[in-house]
Amino acid sequence: MTEQFDLVIKGGRVIDPATGLDGIQDVAIRDGKIAAIGEGLANGSSAIDAAGQLVMPGMIDTHAHVYEYVSGRFGLNPDLVGVRSGVTTVVDLGGASCMTFPGFRKFIVEPATSKVLAYISIYTVGGLEGHYYPYLYGPGGIDVDACVRAADANKDIVKGIKAHAEPGGISRWGLETLKLAKQASHESGLPVYIHLGQLWPTEGDDEIDMDKELPEIVALLDKGDILAHPFTRHPGGFVNKEGKLHPIVREAIDKGVLIDIGHGSHFSFDMARRVLDAGVLPTTVGADMHGYNTHVPPEAGTPDDHPDDEMHMFAGQAKFSLCHAMTELLAMGVSLEDIVPMVTSNCAMMLGMEDELGSLVVGRTADISVLNFETGDWELHDNGQVTVKTDRRLTPAFCLRAGQRFDADAPILPE
């Protein structure tokens, strides 16, 4: 008797770095779970032809901003960033805080079709207007005990703590906010995700030398903490004033610190080339899409523009996606086999969720991303308007979230 399934994704190139699977296979789904992986599974079952496409564990965006409306125009709709862009899990970075987390659970996590997780903000105000007002983000705006209590009360969602270590904040408070974040990290048992690259204007007459600050930052970190924006075009990334990889980066990697690209408004082809050529490959991609750098058509339900939007250092909107960030890595010579873990298994490891996410294991929830792998002739542009040409491109076709199909139809996707 032929085994019956609810759905079979048939004939795609199935890539699952966690299990080492890479080949033409069928993936069968029953009752919202992965039921079988093999050949010839579609007999008598509803089938989707994925010939010529990539079939992967559901992609995980490790850097999203989806506290819609509460964080102002900064927060995007989680399903635009998620399932409607071929991504099954999104991780909000610092939108919600100890004060606002109940609203985040009720109005973002619960209604979303995408799986939504979070790094809770160390700051009591969270990510209002994308951290637009620096005076809200000093040590006086941090309540370590409240942050730890909120994280402990929401362990199913909270997977880390968001903090900053960038020139503007350091000019005001030194590394005190990061030290408080690490205190919360130690008390909660959660890693800290640290924003590098200038966010706020510096204050005072003294120049902040990030080449000297970066070793002090790394000294505070533990295994499992995450440094974001290694390829930033703003001061304070992995490339020092001499234009080379800062030597402390290798020490950080050796001590188990992870690296998230956190693409967003920070990505620079030039900086990425210097870091990659030095032999450093980030752990995860992280698209870092938000309302200041991603064009959301009005009909998609975006909040009103911020009155000072043209002054924001991250202004300059475009259509974007996690797949587009992956395409840029392809264009820079990173292999597909190295990129796929950066949106699947490595992400699950970073989140401490290897037993739930990031792999096509029979019996698990059927979170699956299906991508087009196209050849042609395209130009890619970074935030500094540097152009790189590519003859290969990844675009999302559709995904399954808990076995339910969602086509990649988000209006924020590049055309």
C-alpha cells in the first residue's frame, strides 16, 4: 500500500547542513510535520514540483525589526519579513523591553504566522523609533533586574539581550551600558547581541578611537555572545583604521564569540571583501530590515513617516530580503554550501534551538523554505552605492510554516 501524505515537495535539491543531506530528494509532510525524506514519495499524494529549486530548512532571519507600530515606522510587519519573504522564523532585535514585552507577545508574536523570537532590549524603552533619541539609552535608562525578570518570564521567546557598543554611546557613557547588559546576561544565562558601527553622533571634544575600544569590548564577552555588523560602513566595525581586519577579531572568534552580518544599512562591499579575504566568515546573515531602510508601499500598512526621517542616518529606502543578502555573499565568492548554514543550522545554534529549528528532521514541524537559484546578469548596490556584478541570484519561491504554504509575495521583495 502506498503511503499517503498531505503534501510532497518533489524533486528539489534538498540541502540540510545539520544532517549533511545534499541531493535531489522528495520531502513529505503530514499533519504539519516532516513525515519522510527520500525518492518517489509523491505517489498518490498532493505534490509540488520543485525541480531546479533549493529545498532547505525554514530560513531564520537572526536580525529583524518587527515590533510594528510600537517602535514607530522602524518596525515592519513580521509576516512581510517572514513567511511572505520565504522566511519561517524572524528574531526581533531589541524592539521589545521589560516595559513593552507583554504587548510584543500579545500583538506581534501571537497573531503572526511566522515564528517570532526576540533579543530583549537592555534599555527600558526598547527600540522606539529605531533608537532615534540617544538620551534614552544611557545607564540611567537600564533596569537590569526588570530585564532579567522579563526574560525569565518569556523564555519561550527571549533568546538573548540586545545592547550597543558604538562610538556615539561610548562618547557619552563609555562601556557602562554594555557592562550592565553583561550583568543581565550572567543573571539570565542568555547571550548578549552587540551592535557595532556608529549609530549616534559622538558627544564632546574627544575622538573615540574604536581600534582601542574594540579589545575592551571583546574582553567583556563570553562564548555565545554575538557581534553584529562586521561589514559596517560606519566607524567601529571589524576593519581598523589601517584598512585591515582588527587583530582582536580572531581572539573573539577563538573565545567562541559569534558573528551576525546584520546587513541593513551597514553593509559595505569594500569592508566585506577585506574581512572575507582575511579568512573570517560570519556565523549568520541577519537581514536587519526596518522601516528606515526598506521601502514598504503604503497599501502594505506602514505607519506614518517620522517627521525627522530625512535626518536619520539610515534613511534611503530600497526593497530588500534575506535572500538578497545571501545573493550578495554569492557575488563575493562565498559558496552556497557556506551560505545555507548561515540562514539555517548556524542560526538554530545561535538561538540554542538546534532541537527545534534549522534542520529537516523527520518528525519536526514542517518549516521549509524553497528558493529559486537563477543565473543571469545583475548589478548589486551597497549602501555606499558601490556596485558589484553577479551572474547568480537567490530569490524566495515559497515556504511552508508548520506545513502551511505561503508564496513569496511580499511587496518589499526586490523586483
